[in-house]
Amino acid sequence: MENVIDDNIRAYIKQVGEKCGSKDSRLFYIFEKVYLDTLEKALVEDGDNRVFVLTGDIPAMWQRDSSAQLRPYILLAKKNEKIKDLIVKVIRRQFFNMNLDPYANAFNQTNNNHGHQTDKTDMNPWIWERKYELDSLCYPVQLAYLLYKNTGETAQFDKEFVSGIKKLLETIQVEQHHESSPYTFERDCDVPTDTLTNNGKGAPVSYTGMSWSGFRSSDDACTYGYLIPSNMFAVVILRHIQEIFSTVIHDNEIAIEAKKICKNINNGIQKYGIVEHNGKKQFAYEVDGLGNYILMDDSNVPSLMSAPYLGYVNNNDPIYQNTRNFLMSPENPYFYIGEFWSGQGSPHTPKGYIWPISLTLLGMTSDSLDEKRNLLYILANTTNGTNMIHESFDPNDPSKFTRPWFSWANMMYCELLLDYLGEKVKV
């Protein structure tokens, strides 16, 4: 697409460099490269009114990734019309996708039949992958709301947006009673986390008020269907929908419906998603409403670590702090300690590998500037000379990593650096 990088954008980047100064020039060098990288390489013009966003080294658009990739640019959109217009066009494409199929997590640029067309689910040529992830519904709403909240822009709230929100609300309600859902998913493969058990329905669940999700934000199958971080995210965006439809679009019926669903989900989190461990209350990662739960976290957002970043709780909330302490301890099965670094990983990548996204979240959910700066330097030292932020890395040998071009991780680094410099997206 036409190059969106102009003198105003370069002037903004220069201002960031001046704030970093000579003492943090190493951090700025990476910022400049990856901040421009997404604008230069990940965006594809999609007609006059939409923009398709490549996730990086996979030629598809994830509803989740594309939102996270654009989020740091919201700060620039406050004073740059070209960037603001770009984000509006990305949101339009996201809601085009949502209207195509609210159960799909990743889409093709055109109806080209690329992706996982042999999966046993209701595929169509536009869909790259149809793993139902509750957060894939949440992310486009978050991006649309944050653009409005930070810039006052309302062009994204068009007919396609309203239609997508109606499908979102319907889907979330259907999945509050998953036993009656039409959705199933099976993939012929040797990787258990790439398919759902029970003839594609997943493990049994009981009603909790929460909404079921087949897959995590890592694209791995849920063990138990009520994924607490994604339900936290749903509570947040349902509140956004209430505000948008009450004050901008003026459709009280949708606002009231969103409020009702939000209350049911939040009550479910409070009743079923908080468990006692070693005498302290903390959030579980997944539950089934039948008494089973998992204590862990995944580095992909939404995660338990990201709850304040999403806007669900304050980072000083005692239950969140108990959860955070657990997650940053060896009790968490995906907390890894290496020769050079320690941090949280994911079952999605090799055992022992740490995720840079999890390190950025540690910084953005901390009030300590020293901790933010320290984490930025850790990230800078894990690029293996590429000056790009990877999906995961070996804490014993940073020359071993996954995904050489992962735009989401790049932009999370940018957001942490801006946060450290005192520039935060208003949530």
C-alpha cells in the first residue's frame, strides 16, 4: 500500500529518541526499527476503505494480533490524521471479518482458499483458521474504543461495526450455553492442542455465566472451556460497548443487552474463577464449572498477568497480586529459569523458552520505572543481533528463538518503551 510514513511520523520518532537520550539510545534503536517495520511491511491496502494486516511471517490477519499491532500508534493518531485514518481502515477490515464469521480467528486477504481448509468445521475461502477464541471477538472492539477514547474519532462506528457487535453479542450468549452451540472443530493432526476433543465440542462444562472458548490466545485448545483471562477481557469490552451505544450510537437496546451479559460473566469470574491456593485467593487460568481448574498462565494476551493492562483490575488488587506472585514463581508450570534470564513461557513453544510479550506485560503492569527500564534492556539483549523482538527465546542461548518476524511482539516492545517514557494509551 501507499507509504504512510511521512515527515510528521519521523518527527514523532525523533521526539521519542530525544526522550530516550544517549543513556537509552540502545532501546531507541530497536524502537525505531520495529515501529517503522509494521508500517512498512505488515499493511496491505484492501480497497479504498480497509487495510489488511499481516501478522508477520504468516500471510494471514489475526483479529487479535492486528489490534495489538496497531495499539501503540493510537498515541500518534492523536496528532496525525493519516495514522488515525489508517487505524479506522484496519478496524473496518476487522469488522468485515467478524461479519464473515464471528467464530474465526484468522482471515485471508481475499477469498483465496488459503490456510487450514481441511479442518472439520464450517470453513469458507475467506478464512485462514476457524479456531474459536473469545478474545478474537474482544480485540477489534478494544481497538475501536481506544481510538475513540484517545482521539475522539467515531468514523469506525459504522453499519458494519453495529452488525458485527450484534453478532458478537449473539455468539457470546450462545457460548454461555456451549452444549447448545453449533460450533465444533476438529483437525487431523498429531498435536493434541490443535484440535478439540469430544467430537469437536471440547471437554464438558457446566453453566457459570461465563462464555466458553475453544482455544486460548495462543491458538492452543483450552483444557477447560471457561478461559478466565478471555472472560475478563469480555467484561471490559462489554463495558466499552455499553458506553459506545449509550453515548455515540444511541442504541439503548444493545447497551442494555451488553450490560446484562457483562454482569453474568463477571459474576461467573468472581464465583468460579477465584480459587484458594496456599491459603491465598488467586485467579485460576481455566475452569469448567464442574469443580476442575488449572493454575497457570500463557504469555499470549489476554493472560492473567495482563488483567490490569486490559483494564479488568487495578495492578494493586490483592487477588491480582497473589496471582502475579504465583505466576512469577516455580509453582507456575510455565515459569522458566535459565542461565541468563527467567520469565514466563507458553505451552505453544518449546519447553523452557521465555516469551518477550510476557516481559513487556511485567513492565506495563508495574509502577516501577526501574523495572520497566530493566525489562526493556533484557528484551534488547534477546534479539540475537536482529534488533527484532521474537515470539520466544532460549534463556540459556538467545541465538535460539522462534519466529524471526513477529509483529505483535515488536509492537509490545514499542508500547513498553512509550510507557516507560510516560506515554500511555488511555484505557
